Amino acid sequence: MKIERKISYVLPVYNQELYLAKTLDSLYKQKEKGQIIVINDGSTDFTSDIIEQNRDKIDVIITNKTRKGAAYSRNRGNDCANGDYIAVCDCDIYYPERSLSILKFFEENPEKSVYYSALDLREYNRDYTTLMEAYEWDFRSKCPISHPTVAYKRKVAEKVRYQEKSKDTDLYEFFLLDCHKNKFLFGGDNVPRMLKLENDNTRDREEAKKLKKQMYKKYKINI
């Protein structure tokens, strides 16, 4: 039986065996139960096994036979979402109150369509965290919003799609710029709602950086 949820958690994964189980557990234990969608983007490690072991926590499993990239995977996940709100997820740890903060924000700010928050950051092999505050974006400079803290109304995903130009980056900054271009309003929450685990070595960061620099120019933003 199809269960309707207020929030859909969309999680693309590529070779994320290290933290995937903890991420799924943190999503499953959200105070507002949501639709958990996992997109396995052609993983070649034990990611598929971990997904199978946690099948009881997952509502929708999508498998890309070969790696397509996070942008493609996010679009596929968004297309399957049935929640009123879509919460962006990476392989990080989400605090149980994240779900309630999303619902409270949209209830108190019905005119706004995109939410973001502060986060705690832990570098790989470090035992301490750093607070990263949520900063308002003027849309004329480099994006200060951390993508895995973002949530948006489902109508946003029906209007705006991630640009599938690379396997190494989802180009989320430009998804958000396109949201702004379509006059969707943003709002932030300066309480950390997640622990970001900075350990992703599954993508070519330099190539992603070069592409983003070119893209910013196309959007007439100098960084």
C-alpha cells in the first residue's frame, strides 16, 4: 500500500559504504516519518549490499545500471517523491528534529518555497566539529548555502530540474539560482540540523570546480 508522507527524503549514493547505514538510520529516526528514496548511482563497492540490508527502512530504491551522476539521480528521485516537501540528503547524519524544523518553517512562512539551515561539519578522521552558519544569499555572489541542508516544496521540483552536465557535481548552486529565477522565495534556519561528514573522495573535485567556475560566469556571477 502506498503511504503518503509530508516529506520525501531523496538520497543519491555512489560508493558510500562508509556512512550509508548511519545515514539511513538517521533518516528513519526522523521525528516526522518520511518517504525515503535511495538512488544507487552505479556503485561498485558494498553500497548495494548495505541498501539491501536496510531495505525495511527504504520506501523507494532506484538503481542506475551505470554511474549517471548526482544531478541525474536527484531528478529521478524527485520524480518519485510524493511528499509535500522534498528534503535533499547526502551521506551525512541528520538530527531527528530536522524534519520538524522543515515543517515548522513552511507552516510559518507559507510564501517561501526553499529552506536551508546551519550544520555541524566534521572533517575526515577528526573527532571535533565546526559550526557552519546559515547565510542569506544575495544571488549575485558565490552560493553560501550548503546543499544537504536544503528542502523545498515539491512544486519547485516540478518546475526546476538539476542540470545533468557532470557526474562529479550536481551543480546544486545553479539549481538554486534557477529556483530564484523562477521567483521561489528562500529562508534559512540558523540552528544546525545535521552533521556533515566531509569525506567524499568518489568524485573529481577539480573538474567539478572548473565546471562551476564556467557556470557562474554564464549566470553573470564572478567568483
